[in-house]
Amino acid sequence: MTADAAALDAADPLAPFADEFHHPLDAAGRRAVYLCGHSLGLQPRSAARYVEEELAAWRDLAVRGHHEGPRPWIQYHEGLSAPLAALAGAGAAEVVAMNSLTVNLHLMMVSFYRPTAQRPCVLIEKSAFPSDRYAICSQLAFHGFDPASHLIELAPRPGECCLRTEDLIDTIEREGSRLALVLLPGVQYLTGQALDLAAIAAAARAAGAVIGLDLAHAIGNTPLELHDWNVDFAVWCGYKYLNGGPGAIGGCFVHARHGAMPAAPRFAGWWGHDKGSRFMMGPDFEPIPGAQGWQLSNPPVLSAAPLYAALDIFRRADFRRLRAKSIALTAYLRAAIERLVPGGVEILTPRAADAHGCQLSLRVPRGGTRCFERLTAAGIVGDWREPDVLRLAPVPSYNRFADALRAAEALAAALGG
Ligand SMILES: *Cc1c(COP(=O)(O)O)cnc(C)c1O
């Protein structure tokens, strides 16, 4: 298998991109096998240049940097729209880089979770990411609804760990008349399952509900066609597969049919105001058409700069090639684990290529934390989610087949005794 990993890397047209990132070192001073891009993507080598350019503009131009310099700050976020839209399957005006994920989720729910007495409920998946659940429960309570009775959480069938599309659609149809919002992940953070978003969005809209997506683990990972799927809104963060750096600027998608309606209810701020008259400093809010009309504040340039570097790598690598490699690399890691780990290990992530991104979630019910420590000592960087899930994500832009092999060998050794 070693030869076969080397041959696959040699034949991989994307292999050179691995050297465009900084890789952390392991305890022995070797390049670690970094399989944690689902949590924090690696730093592009070019990120520092983009940050330094803005520090230089601030140093040398000060307030003039709003209008001068390589990327004037007034429209700094706008340069991120086209590359984000390409990954989201959206028009450039349907996306905006702003805030962070949970903030954006609240802003989107202000606009698109409009519960009535007849239609108050929100449908999410059981074991949703805690921040999403906190945000949703607080929105329900804010509107005077008890989350205990108005939050519907769909669990996998007994004995299963992933959701079935047909169960999601049945639930949407059954609960349809009382559903205000269906809010689901593109890729579930714990299991790595990618949902059939086109089918789910169609079912939600047919039921008269709003469909919102959390793409924290999906953007930059799985193919998205938000506009064509008729998704109402979506939110994401910039620091997982987008490689934008810790706490990077997040983003939002608002479908064109909402963006075109100035009366759409929202929380307003001056950066969402019509660009032509923003600095007239008038008293009345007039939103920019499209997703930018949901901005509150001027963009955090220093936390957005690395995203320029990262999205330029996506552009050059080409997402279709990245996805093809992602499928091959994830399948390779799965096969290597299945072949090498004595007695096998349960992999929670679905096997079908269209039902996962690049993350594999492994259930390690006994000795899990010890196994995780051994992996870490062997230079394999994944993460551990209590009580028993090990997550490993081979990322196509910076991981190699040899990384997947080294991880599977280390896992076999870590579980072996
Ligand atoms: C990573 C992640 C978040 C993080 O939220 P922040 O507001 O960026 O801190 C939220 N939800 C999901 C599903 C995530 O995966």
C-alpha cells in the first residue's frame, strides 16, 4: 500500500498545493499529518502577505486606506463575494462575507424565522452543533415559544447513526403545517454525513417552510448549488475548510428573491445601507439589494485578509478537481483503516460518495482517549469528541495519500494494544 500511496501522490495534479500551506510539526520535528481541517484549516503561506499589505496600508495611508491601497477597505469584503459565490453555487450578490457564524445565524433568523401561532416550529437534527441549538432555542424563546414543544429534533433510526433523507422528508411533510423553519447542516459536524440538500430544500419549500442551512462543514468541502436549490438562507464560518484563520470572517447567503425585497424584515446597520448614500448620513435605512443589505458594520479587514489568500488557492486548484480528489482520498483513508486496523473500527460517516465530504468519523467506544493520545504522539492531528468519536479529515488541497496511509497505520498501532 505504501507504493500505491506514493504512486497516487505522484499522479495527483493537486499534490503541489500542499506546499502552499504551513504544516505544523509533530513532537519528533517531522511534518505532522494534519487531518483537522474540519476544525481549523491550515494557514496558506500567502496569508501573511495579505495581512501585511493591510497593516502597511494602515501604517502608511491611515484613513486614506478606505479609498486607496491594494484593496480599499470600504469595499474590502466585496472582493470575497465572487470566490465565495463560486463555492456556494450562488450569484455574487447573494453572498456576503461578514461577522461570524452564530451571529449570522441570529441575523438570518431575525429575517427568516417569522413564527405564527399556527406555524411556530423549527426542525433541526438531533445532536445539532450546540451553538446552533442555543441560537435556535433563544430565538424560539424570544418569540415567546417554548423550545421544549416547538423545537422538533429528528434523530437517526434506532441502531443507526446517520439520518435518512426519506425520514427527513417524511418529517417535513408530516409536521409541515406547523413548521416555520427547517434548519439543517450541509455536513453534520459529528458524523460527517452530507445531506441531500436539494431534496430537503424542495420538501421544506413545498411544505411552506423556510429552509436555512448551516454550511460550517460544507463550504469548501462539498458541492453546493444554493441558488438553484432555492435555499432561503445559509451561514458559514471562514476558518474550517475555507482556511481563513482562527475566528476568520464568516459569511451568509440570502436567496436573490429575498435580497430583491427592501422591505424584508431585518436588523439594520449602516454597512447594509445603500452605498451611494451611506455617507450622506441620512436618518432612514435603505438596504443594498442582495445579501450585503444584511451587513451591520464595516468589515474587519485584518480578519478577512487571510481569506483572500485562501480563496485564491480554491480558484487555482478548481473546486471540481478538489472534490474529485476529496472523494478518492477519503475512500483511500477508509480502505486503509478497514484493511489495517485489527478487528476493524466502526466508521459513522456514510460510505456513498455523495453522502460525505472529506471527514471520517470513527467510533472508538473503549480506550478512545488513550488511542487519541497515541495518535497525537505519532504526529497525527485529528480531534476527539466525547464520548467516543474520533474525527479525521483528509483535506484535498493540503493532504496527500501518504498522509492517509500514515494515519491509518498509526491508528492501527494505537488501537492494537
Ligand atoms: C464550527 C461551527 C460553529 C461555530 O460557530 P462560530 O459562531 O463561528 O463560533 C457553529 N455551528 C456549526 C455547525 C459549526 O460546525
